[in-house]
Amino acid sequence: MLIIGELINSSRKAVAEAIEKQDAETIQKLAGDQAEAGADFIDVNAGTFVGKESQYLKWLVTNVQEVTDRPCAIDSPDPEAIQVALEIHKGIPLINSISLEKERYDSLLPILAGTDFKVIALCMSDAGMPESVEDRLKIADQLVNGLIQNNVKTENIFVDPLVQPVSVNKTFGMEFLNAVEEIMKRFEGIHTVCGLSNISYGLPARKFLNRCFMTMAISRGLDAAIMNPLDQQMMAAVAGAEALAGKDDFCMNYLKAFRAGNFAD
């Protein structure tokens, strides 16, 4: 499971304050803690700062990469902000994200074409958010084929079928899970990813539901997630689910997670 650490996001009050104050220490601690906890990418998002996003995104990338060798997930729909961040990013980043929304697609595709960048392909179009497996597969098919035709490597594409809350519609959970399974079957070498916390929106004990949903998604083939790696119980759920799904040779990652103290009695 590839873990994208989600905590450096300006939608979080403490992070927004740190960005405004140019408090590098707070940002660097978040980056270092997430890397130490097992994050493979550190997501950086300054999207709430309209007019200053490019400047702040560049500052975030600089500070994150001063304290960890983990690459960044550059999180913005704005091609200008992404381009500015790419100018100083070291290594191969993950671009979060392209979608089938025409303006977003047309502006981001030239940045991705012919590169080794990894990219999240979000199953959203100008028609809105998909609800069924079929809707997701149609969008995924167009996104994947469009990226491949523009010389983006299959293994660098991470399809996000979009999680929606079961409190709104009881079918949303299973529609997402079925979509993950079908995408992994249909597109050989492709990855699937999600930010799964939307599944529990509006319900109590959200962390519990999120962990349950993560284990179900891993059993269907999900192999990347945007999540909080400092949540030890979630990290334990990931390790356990991967071991049981046959994705952990000799249960080495499970044993590593146990020795790290991620499991409560």
C-alpha cells in the first residue's frame, strides 16, 4: 500500500496559520513525522490561499524537502501553481490531480505529457460526480487512455474512483468498492487511490468506519490511499488487510507494524 500523507493541507486551521506565519518548523515537523510513520509521499496543499497559492505551494515543497527525502504530492487543480512547485521539487512528484473536467484536463495534460510524473486521475467530469460503477468506468477509461496516448506511463497513473458518504446513499460504499475491483481488472498495471474519509461523513465514530472501509477496499485491490499515517490504528488496519489479502510476502509488513507498536490489545 502506497501511503500519501494528507496532513499538510491549508484547509486545516493549524496548517493555514503556519503557512501565513511562514512557520517552517511546524510544517517540517508534520512532514518528518509522516515520513517516519510510513508515508511514501507528502501531500502539500495551499488551495485556500486564493492569489497566493503558487507562492505558498512553492514554500511548502521547499520546507518539506529540507527534512525528508520523500517526494511531494503536489495538490492543486491550478496548473500555474503546480508548475511553480515543480520548478523546485526534487525527484519525481505525484500530481494531485487531473480529472475529465474540460478546463482542468486541458490545462494539466500538457504538464504531464511525456514526463515520469505520477498522477492521480480523478473520476469526475463536467457532468458531476459519478454514482455508479458504470459512470466511474467510463470516466476512468477516457482518463487512462488520454494519459497513455500522451506518453504517461501506465504504472504512474493512480485512478481515484471517488468515495461518497453512505449517510447520503447506502449504495455509495459498494459502488466505490466494485469500481476499484473493476478498474484493477480492466487496466493492467494501473493503480487505484482514494481519500476515504468521505465514506463516514455525517456519522458517529468516523475513524472506526474509515478503518472498516479501508480493509474492504484493500481486499478489492486498492493499492494507495491519501490518509493520516500518524493514525496508528488505521496503519494497523492497512497492515492487517494487506496480509490477509495476500499482498504481504511472509507478512513482513504486518510484523513490522506490530513491532512499531501500531496494534492495541
